[in-house]
Amino acid sequence: MIQCAIFAIGEELLEGSVTDTNSSYIAKRLTSEGLFPRRVALLPDEKECISSSVETAMRNYPLVITAGGLGPTFDDLTTEAIAQACGVKTALYEEAEKHITERLTRLNVKINKNHLRQAFLPEGSVLFPNPHGTAYGFGAEAYNSIVISLPGVPYEMYAIFNESVIPFLKNRFTLKAPFKVDLRFGDIPESDVDSVIRNMSIPEGIRCIINVSMGEVVVKIRDDGLSGGERFAEKVKKALEYHYLGKDDESPAVIAVKLLKEHGFTLSVAESCTGGLLGGVITSVPGVSELFTGGIISYKNKVKTEQLRISEDTVRRYGAVSEECAVAMAKGVKILLHTDCSIAVTGIAGPDGGTPDKPTGTVYIAVITGESVVCKRFLFSGDRSSVRDRTVKSALVMFAKTLKNL
Amino acid sequence: MIQCAIFAIGEELLEGSVTDTNSSYIAKRLTSEGLFPRRVALLPDEKECISSSVETAMRNYPLVITAGGLGPTFDDLTTEAIAQACGVKTALYEEAEKHITERLTRLNVKINKNHLRQAFLPEGSVLFPNPHGTAYGFGAEAYNSIVISLPGVPYEMYAIFNESVIPFLKNRFTLKAPFKVDLRFGDIPESDVDSVIRNMSIPEGIRCIINVSMGEVVVKIRDDGLSGGERFAEKVKKALEYHYLGKDDESPAVIAVKLLKEHGFTLSVAESCTGGLLGGVITSVPGVSELFTGGIISYKNKVKTEQLRISEDTVRRYGAVSEECAVAMAKGVKILLHTDCSIAVTGIAGPDGGTPDKPTGTVYIAVITGESVVCKRFLFSGDRSSVRDRTVKSALVMFAKTLKNL
């Protein structure tokens, strides 16, 4: 079991004005290859702090990865700090210099000496080219360990990581991917899942974690050795079969798209309180173009009556947030865009708009598949953003469960 | 300057299957009150590791905050670890027990002894009620420090933090909010902003960080003492006035909505490659209901021609990803939904669909305000998700700049 450390670098991370997403990306990729992050921390843009944290981590782990602080501006100090941690100087790398010059020339940017700071890297480094930016990644050795330093701009980091770092790691370490599965369940409370698993008793050597996220319960099963993780996962899945949605990265959107494809159905959406988020999440799945036709964002009632052809009487009598309106929205968009299925959501996301009858967090979700119409009322806790996110996720879970049981 | 430590707890965070957003939330709120996080790390669900990390942090900082691991399941070990770190036992708290019983009864959940584990907290704790869940937050003292432990479900944590923890901290510490501003600029390269600021020379005692995010350049200016931070911020803002968009939490969406309100305009959107995300981001701003009418998600061309009334000839001759189509989409939705302004986006988010002429990442954004029509072509690097996010942000920056300079 090869352990490692990850540092995300940037003052903006420590003060919370930017959320670090790089270390979770790196951790996830490493874990799936059989490298285990045991130390993950955020570090400020301070040379001494970066240098000493990296040095300590290198003395404890054979692999340390940092993200951030490789930019051209005065507050980017990671390269110098790492050189210091490894006890070497920085030197000009012609390959990096050429890359920077060519890239900036192509973008019509006038090159100054700050740009070229990015071509100075610790002596003896392995270079990792950056296809999307000027900052090269690099790996520097010391203390029988290697520190790999990557830029903090997420899509630049992802590309370098996948194109260069992963092949490098596979070459350097003898990696064995562990057994690892996330089982996703919908429409069931966390405590019920917990009881079922407790009654099974978890075999020695298997780690099992239960997470709840927006109405989904995710059971994570890990087996670093040969403790029967796969068999145990099958057992858990079987015990909770009725609520099983999918596994691993199969988010409700991915599962819904997969089921749509299997059925050869097309889908449209009508959205009120989510304002387009549901369509946004569905279209985040690549390859959805043949299945997802489009939608109507009927934020104001006028759009509901004029575009979705809901009678003014329905809106007046039952209100825009009602079962009747949700079903009419789903019917309206299905007819308008000529699709096989449709999903409609209408609710009160807050902070204002709640009433004693329909408090903030009240949401109606209607799902139509062919002739079948289902509508459910939800009451979500939390702020505007949580209510909207949970609405989207619940709509997709509802839709996926409907398709699965057709 | 009161320093503190933050730990986000959960195996799923270390292995990267869930991204930690709690510590950045906590860090941001603490920073704005004058408490400075200097140690932020993720910890596994291991009692010894949590206990020793918390104890070390308590010996170094007067305040330690943890999030996560207070749930009812077998892998939730934070409470016991913290009791151990503080050298006390856990005890049953009747207030917490009553809260759990009442809440679960209301939700028709059958109570078992695992649920009641959440009522056992370190002896001598201060309690922080949870309005949205069963897990109470608590504060435990040792080593002249206090550790405050909160549940990991974000909206539960936010509510406890704002309703109970902030007042508690204000009472316990003498807090002085530092000067702190984020200046947001659009349509300008990072290196230009850097050059301007370098030429000014940053006064001693002021920290200045430059971040780039999706086409926005954010200059963060911090002054913990009395070093003229406010004056310096004014100078930076003035030097880059033309590109200035807004400050602090004024995301492009917030700025766009603010400017819409000032002009008394209504807005609609037509979205192709973003599939609803743009509308989703606009409606994330509370109070937008009077200004945002709705939109058409014209993912398939049929929706562009049938709903937005774009001539089939335009689509055939120029393609769905073209200036002509983007402008026609913006005109179409503006007329259809009777609004003063409209934004339309069409592009190739990838991974497939690119051509030599229009590679993946090619996006057209059209903005109409009254009679004025602007359309720009962009070429975004990165994966599908980055291209879509940058499209949304760039559309909002474009729209905000247009309204600002009307």
C-alpha cells in the first residue's frame, strides 16, 4: 500500500475565498490507481511553509503532489519553495522557455520577464508539459521520494495529470488497483442502509463508509487486499436491490441518460424554481445530444401559460407551485418538443415566497414516461442553493427509478 | 491576529470521492470576522488520527473547528476522538436526546440506539442546536483552546455555524474584522493586471493576491492592521477602471442581476451547449424573479427552428454554431418571451463535435440589450465541463459589461 501526500497551495484557499477542488481530483485519480493519500492539506503562498511541509512529507511518503503557485505573478512561490525543500537551485529549462514563448506569441501576448519565470524549475527536474497553459509541471527528487508540482488552474492540471503524471507514476511504482466500489441507492433513509449493513457484519480488511448526498445514499466499499470486497459488495447490493440506482461515477444524471439510451427515448424538461439547472445537469453527460431535445425555462407564470399552454385557470386555482401545475408543465413541454418523456419541476427555493401551506423548500416534481405520469411533493431543508440542488437530484433519481422499473 | 485550525473529517474526502466544501465555507466566514485559518487539513475517519490532530492544533491555536463524523453510523468517530483529545468522557445530554427523539418522531422514523449515539457528547460541552438535522454541534475546552465540532452535511453545518457558532465566537474572542476586498475584473489578461500592480508597489503590511477564474481576474487585497488597504484598493480599482466589474461576492451573475434591476430591464436566455446552466446560474441569485422571465433550452436544432423561429436556411448555411445562429437565437427568445434583453449561447462543448474550422471549445455568445446586438466568438480550452462553465461566466461578464457601459 503506497501512501502519499497532497498539498493544494494558495492563500485564497486558506481564507476560503476559493474552494479547493484540485486535491480531491488528484486524490480520486491516485486512489483508483492504488496510491493512497494519507495527508491532504492546504498551504499558504509562503515559501518557508511550503518548503518545510513538502520536505516533511517527502521524508514520510514516497510521493508528494502539489497543485498551485506556478503562475507568473509575484505571489507564485511554489517552484522556489520546492527547490529549497529538495536542496537544489532553479535553472532555466529551454523546453519550457520555448513552450511559453510559442504559446504567448500565438495568443498575441507581449512577453515579459515575469512570463519567463515559469521556465525556471528545480535542477534535475522531470518535466510534464502543459497543453493548455504556460506553466509546466515538474517532478523533483530528494529523500528517496519525488514531489510532483502542478499548476492550480483545474483544466490545465487535469490535462497534465492524465497525459503525463499517470504514465510516469505507473512507470515508477508497481501499482495494483484496489477493489473499490460505490453503490448508489435512492429513496431510502441513511439509517435503514446502516441497519442492513450492520446486520451483515463487515469482513475484516474491508472498509465500508456510508455517505448521504442530496437524497442519495452512497455505500463505499474498499478492499486493499483480498478480503472478499467484491463478494461483500454484491451482498449489500442484493440486500438493498429495490433502492439500487447505479455504482461509482454513475450519478443520477448518468444513470438517467444510460436508461434513456437503453429505451431509445427522448427527453425534455420544464423548469421553474431550478431555472435551467436540471437541463444543465442532464447535458453535462457527454453523448446526450441524441436523447435530450431541450426544454422550457418557465420562470415567470406567463411563460407557463403562453409557451407550455397551461390554462390560466390551473395556475390561478392551484397556484404555480402545485401538483396540477407540475403535471401540466410536464405534459406541455412533452407535446411542445415532441419527446417520449419529460420532467417538470416547480417549487419555492426561497429565501422568500413561502406560505404556511407551502413553506420554502416545497417542490413538486412530475415525471412522464410514455403514458405514465408520476408527481411527488417534496419538502427540502436548507438554503436556496441546497433546495435547488436537491430538486435537481431528486428529479433525476425519480426519473431513473421510473425508467428502471418500466 | 487570532489564528485557528480547521479539519474536515471523512475517509471519502481523503480518497477524493467527495470534494470538501465545508472548510472553505468555514474559512471564509472566520476570515471575515477577523479569525485567520493557518492550518486546514482533511482527516480520515480514524479515532487516533482525529484525536492527535485536534490535540496538537488545540495546543497551537485558541480555536479549532471540525466538520464531519457526527452522524449515527458506525464510521462516525469524531465525538469520541474529541473527548479523548480533551481528556474527558462522553455523557448523555438530555437536550440533544429530546431533539433527536422529537425530530425523528416527526419524520416517522423508528428510533434505534444508533440514533441516540448522537446525544452522547464530551462532558462539559457547550451545545449548538441543529435546526435541520439530528446531529448537535458542540464545543469542548482544553489547553486554553476550544474545539468546535459540527456535522458534515453542508446545509446543517451552515445553519449551526451562522445561528450559534458566530455569536458564540463574538462573545468569546475580541474580534476585529480586517480590511478585505476582492476586486473583480473582466476581459483582461492576468499578466496585464499583474504588471499594473507591480508598478504601484504594494505598501508594507498589505497582502495582495491575483487569481484567475474562468475569464475573470480577481485581485484580493488584505490589510490586517492599518496599512492603508482601502486606499490601495481604490488605487488598483482606478488604474483598471475600464475592466472593473464588481467586488467581493459580486459574481458576474450577481452583478448582471444588480445592473438589470438598476435599468429596470427583463431578461431571457436561449441556450444550446450549456443546456440550461446559464439560466440556472442567473436564478441562483435571490430576488431575480421580477427580472428573469425564462428561457428556451434549444439543445436540438428542431427546437431552434420551431420554438425560436430561426430559419432552417440560417442553420443549414452557417451551422448551429455560428454568429448568425447565436444572434438569431437571442432575437428569437427576446421576441418569444417579450423581454428587454436576451443572452444566447451556442457552441461545441466536446468531447465530440469539433471540426478543423470550429474545434471543440468554439462558442458564440450573443447579447441583446434593447436595440444593441453584440456577438463574440470564443475558443475555450479544457474539458466539456470547463468549456460549459467558462461559457456561462463569459456570457455573464459580456452581459454585465454591456449593461454597465450603456
